[in-house]
Amino acid sequence: MQPWRTKEKALQLLRGHPANAYNKLPKYFYILEKTYPGSVVKLKKTTDECFLYAFVALCISISGWEYCRPVVVVDETFLKTTYRGIMLTASTMDAAGSYTLDEFNEMMSKIEEIYPRVKSYLYDIGYHRWSRVHATVNRTWTMTSNIAESLNAVTKEARELPIFDLLEYMRTLLERWREVIEGKWYFHIPWVRASTDHIHTVIDGVKRYIVCLESKKYSCGQFQLDELPCPHALAALRHRNETYENYCSPYYTRESLLRTYEISVNPLPDESKWNVPQHRSDEVVNPPTGEKK
């Protein structure tokens, strides 16, 4: 118990008392609305002024969703703070990331090394029943991604923070994503040989791939699944002196990706300089009712 109390005391010195974080919310939400016009932020309390729930949708996310694929995943994850609670998140798919046959085979090889019976079990079920790259129909528009679990992994440590710090972590997370998108991107261009007007053989190192531009298919499966020309398909298009626009879903164009994050995530002013109306500044929000940790 002594080490546990020492840890709790240290966390309180660093972050303050968890109950005090709830009283920061009215001011914080007011600053969010002023810094990000067009955002939707709501704070709901019980009749005895106890925290019930909060809702935050920043304008930068609202506008960015217009340029993402229409796949929305709503997921819940449990908070690990003193007052517990649940965080609901809604996430969607931007143009970053892909899934190929080579990646699938690599993952299955790792599974076989750890537990061969699992791979045999998945094989007996039939890869086409659960794997996007082996699907006999286009499952791009269904919820076959793992974006919810990916988001949970990113916010794993943040779920232990007081509510004020948790919300601020989620806001700065958008800022970090925007910085990544603004980074430089480049592709390695493989060697291409035309077999017919539409079918090309692409040699990338020691690997050989077949790209069919007419049917927009590629032997690794990435082209037809993501509706985005991969580096090998781009190499075939370059060989034909043809642009990629006719082979790329509008959700995956460079313009759409950049416009997803085009609104700047402006930093909030220092808490000591928050200019909040008196009626908002004096608003009280008590911690949630219920059993304490």
C-alpha cells in the first residue's frame, strides 16, 4: 500500500486532484468554441451539478471527414481514471495506409511461427470469408478495417489521465496527424515491361507483378481493394505516359488527403490567459456520481 499511495501522491502533484479537472471543462469548452469556430461541444450535467457526459467534435474533424471514405466506426473504450467512465470515439478512413497480399502472407507466416494450429484453423474457414485481400466481392465500403483498435492503441496511455488532460490529448493528436500528412512522400519507381496495351509486367527487385489497367486490377490485390494506384500501378501508368486521375478514387487524391487536414489545429492560449465570461468562469462541474476507485 505504501508504494501505491506514493504513486497516487506523485500523480496528484503532477496532474492535480482528479475532481478539479471537471471544473476546468466549462472554461475549456468556451476556449475551444472561440479557437475553432464551427465546432460542436456540449457539456451535460445532472440536476445536482455532477458531470454526466461531454461531446466534442472540432471543426477541423468535421470538415476533414468530407474527404475521407464513407466508412465510420463508432467504438467505446473504458477509462482508467479515479471516476472511471467510457470514451466513445467515431473514426473514419483517410487516404493514408494500404493492405496487400504480401502483407497478409507476412502476417500469416508470423502466426504460423507462434501457433501453427491458428493458421490451420483460419485456412479451414476460408481466407475469402474474412480477409479483404482474398474477398471475392469488393468489401472496401464495409467496416472491414481495424481503425477503432488502432485509435484505442494510440490513446491507451491517455485513458489514465484526468478528463481535462484526456480531451486536450485528443485535440493535440489531430495536430500531430496533420504534421505527418504535411511531411514529404516519395515512391520507389520499379522497372516496367508492357505485355499488351493494358497489361504490364512490373519488376520490383526480385518480385514480379502483373498490372491490368483496363480492369484496374493488380496481382497483389491492393489496386482493386483500395481503388488507389499503388507504386507498381503508377509505374505502369508512367510507362504509358498516362496520368493517374482516371484510376484513383476521389477519396484518395492528394487534394482530398490534404483538404482532410487543411484547417490548422491552432494551439490554445495559456490557461492563465483564458478570457472567459463571468457566468462561464463561475460554472461548477462536480465529478460523476457513483462508486469511486
